[in-house]
Amino acid sequence: MILDGNDPTAIAAAARALRSGALVGLPTETVYGLAANAGSDTAVAQIFAAKGRPSDHPLIVHVADASGIAHFASEVPAFAQKLVDAFWPGPLTLILPRLPGVATGATGGQDSVGLRCPAHPVAHALLVACAAPADGSIPGDAPVWGVAAPSANRFGRVSPTTAQHVQDELGPDLLVVDGGPCQVGIESTIVDCTRGVPVLLRPGGITRAQITGACGVAPLSRDDLPALTPRASGTLEAHYAPTAKVRLMDAKALQTALDLLGAEAAHIAVYSRAALRTPSARLVLRRMPDDAAATAQQLFAALRGFDEQGVKLIWVETPPATPEWEGVRDRLQRAAAA
């Protein structure tokens, strides 16, 4: 069931569902999430079951504002607080030391917790409604201080960026709050703040340069501390994959491959910035924007669209190796590894 996120009665219904222990499709500015009460391990277990996700793979907890940190984290290092001040609400997740006994199911048994404050107005309204005092409509009701919400798709597959994507993926029985197409389009940047210095675990809309500028410390990469960084969402080698096989190539290799196939080329989608000669009318073509942010916003919808058109192969021009393209490059590399 899809509800209009601009309707206050829809927000109230979704908040009641979350407070009662049910799952809800949640819009954010990055992608749509599959939300459950982060304080209930029973509710969170439904996320893992619905997605087919390993139970030791941690989830990100979404809070209404920075005050929600105190319900889940035992400490906020000074550089992490600077990141909160600079980028919350927004597409940035911080890994912080977890309070004992809190959100154990959502964190996959780790002693750290990933926290984010989404910028989407519908997500914010729903999180505020969840944290409001009990209205008596649910026996034993208590405020929900945060919701665990990984992307609302089957584990390892393409993330959803519209309410219809969520319903197509998880079925019509799930309550989904429609907040329109996601504006960022790829998942949040994740920064580990448990090692004394920032460590970038997953690139996203917030870039390395922005992180450095906000906290005064250049983030390390997860490869710099392979034995120390905690597990985090969306960091498996193979992830974000459509049904069709994704292959990354530079523009020259793309053109060579198309020329070799010639008029027989079929069941192939091409997603590129370069203007290519297309020898077959049976190819599915889509131009990749020259702007990294615009590409991120449409990336997952484009991959889903290629699947819907029945292609077997998706050939993608490799994004530039520049900082602003790091998030898009990361998602495509993981999609190609699947």
C-alpha cells in the first residue's frame, strides 16, 4: 500500500505502524529505506527476513535530529560533532560507539552504531511523529527514538529511488510512504568515527573534500585500516546489482565492442557520456549526464529501467577518476562485481 507522504494522516498511520513493530517503506533524500523500530530487535529481525540480508550485516539508524544521538551512542568525538554540525540533516552516516544494550539487533552485534539524520521532509515528519509521546492508540506504546532503515530492496540488488520501486521489489502489502523520487539517488556517505580519526567506509554525496573541510582532518580509507574498521552497510565487494550483468569500459573500449558486434548486437544496454556509433537498432541507449550529482540521482532508476527492458548486458562507460564521481564509481564497481 502506497500512502501520500504529504498527507498528515499518512504520516500518523506510518508512525503507528512503526511503533507497533511493523515495517514501513521510508523515503529519504538518498534512497528509500525499509524501516523498523531500532529499539526492538523483534521488529528489526523482520528487515533481515524481508531483504534476505545476513543478520550480522549492520543497519543504519535514522534519527529526527542531533538530539537522537544520545539515545544510541556513548560518545561523540570532537571531529564527529563537527561533521554533525556541518552535514546533518543530510546524506552522512556516522559510525559511533554504541550504548550498551541499545539497538543490538540493528548493529549486527557490534559495539558501534551507524547514525544518520535524513534531510527529506517526509522522513523528518515521520521520525518526529515516531518520537512523540504515546497517544494511547497502541497498548504499551512508547516513543521510537530512531528507525533502522537499510535500502528497501532484496539484499545485494539495486536500491529503490521511488515508492513504486519499493512496491515492485517487496510487494503490495508493505506500507510505503511516498515522498517522490529521491534527490541524491545513492546511499549516504559513511564515516567511521570510532578510531580517533575519520575513516571513509562508503563514499556518497558528501565528498572527501567536504569532510576534510568540515572537521579539519582528511579521512582515511577503509583499506588503510582493513583489520580495524567495523562492518558497515553497502560495503560488500558485490552489491547494488541489477539482474543483467554490468560491465565497465572506457569510451574507446565501448566503441570497439559495439563495432565488433555490428548489426547483430542485441539485448545490450549502453549507458555512456560519450557519443557512440551504434551499429544496431536493437541496442538500448541512455546517455549518462556529464555531472556526477545528476548521474547519482538517476543511476539506480536507470539500472532498474534496463532490467525492465529485458537486456542481458549493461555496458557502462567508467566514470571519471575524480573526487566528485567517487560515489557513483563505487556503486558501479560493486554492481559489476556481482
